[in-house]
Amino acid sequence: MMSATSTLALTHFVTLADSFDKDKVTPGVLGFIVFAVIGGAVWLLMKSMNKHMRKVDFEETPEDGQAGTTVPAAAAPKPKTS
């Protein structure tokens, strides 16, 4: 036997079901899950990219062509222009 509260709750759901347009397409739960998975994958890729970019060493070799010596780009001598 149903109580008055459950009967009242069911009548609210029935009116929502009657007003639902069966011709309208909605993404539903599957669409939300796919969107959440894609968002999580993008977040993980960005996290991995940041980790790899921190490992990048921005040192340059001098223009003289001396192998084995590296000079940071900020301390490299400027070429003479004439």
C-alpha cells in the first residue's frame, strides 16, 4: 500500500513525463559521461605537457661553433652590426 507522500511524489513525476517532448533529442547521461571523459583527458594532457615543458633546457651554443660549451640565451654575446 502506498502512502500519501509517495503518491504525491509520483503525481509530480507523471506530469513531468506528460510534458516531455518525445521528438526533442537530448544528450542524456551518456553525453555527460563522454563530455566528462574528454574534459578529464584534456586536463591530463595539459598536466603532462606542463611537466615536459619544465624539463626543456633553453640553452644555446655560441655562434662561434665551439662544441661542448653552452651559454644561456640571456648571457650570449650580441652579434656586431655594422
